[in-house]
Amino acid sequence: MIEGLECANISNFNLFKDKPIRNEVQSITLDKDELKDIVYDLIRTIRDPEKPQTLEELNVVYEDGIEVRGSLCDHVSVVRIEFNPTVPHCSLATLIGLCIRVKLERNVPCPFKLDVFIKEGAHTTEEEINKQINDKERISAAMENPNLKEIVEQCIKDED
């Protein structure tokens, strides 16, 4: 069992944020519970694309839907997020998954592998959506679309 996870915060490993690249590496040690808390604190504040509430307020994301596993060989954590769309035919489930992914990619302070899934049985096209939100090429292409990028930015921005 891994006691703590050694995390390197590499500033130039940021695919989705328009920030200057810095070549700094900071070592951070987090245990699984600390990383889970960081992940939940980040995703719970994401705004729903259609409603004024957050994903936490709508019970789309929840603490039990986050699982963190460590890797012994390369100190990279595996973070699995399960979310539950508000209705089984939610047309914005893919966008919600994209928002979760982008916010975590930008803000988690250590390297990790991220898997985002719709809760089993919670959506009529869950397999297709799960494939889309875990495909790096599709994610990259989606974030190149200025309209989609603007929606994602509005959903994930932190309220002051």
C-alpha cells in the first residue's frame, strides 16, 4: 500500500491553459485522501452549462464518485471520476465531462492519469460519451473550437 504519493508539479504540462511556460518542477507529497479532497474541491464548483447551480448542488458530482489509486513504479496517481447527469438523455453530458477534465488538468498539483465516466446506467448513450470524454484527440479538437472553449471557460471559472 502506498503511504504517500510523490507528485511533481510540472508547469509546462498544461494542455488547456494559455499561460507562459515555466520549466520548474516542484515536489509535492499527497496521500490518496488529500488528492481526492483536492479533486472534489475543484469539480464541485463547476457550473452546469444550462442551470445556475454547480455540479455539486445538482448532485451531478459527489465525493463517493471519486477514486484515487496510486502507481508504484512512476508515482503517477490514477484518478477516476464518476458523474451522474441530471436526466438519462442529458444532451450536455459530454460537455460536463469535458469541463471536469479541463478543470482538473489545469489545477491538480501533481501528474495523474484521469478517467471520467458517467455513472453506469445513468445515461442512454453512456458508452459513446465515456469514449469521447476519455479520448485525447477529441478533447484537444473540442478545445480548439472557440465557441465550445468559451462555454467550458464559463463553466469552470472560479467565482470571486
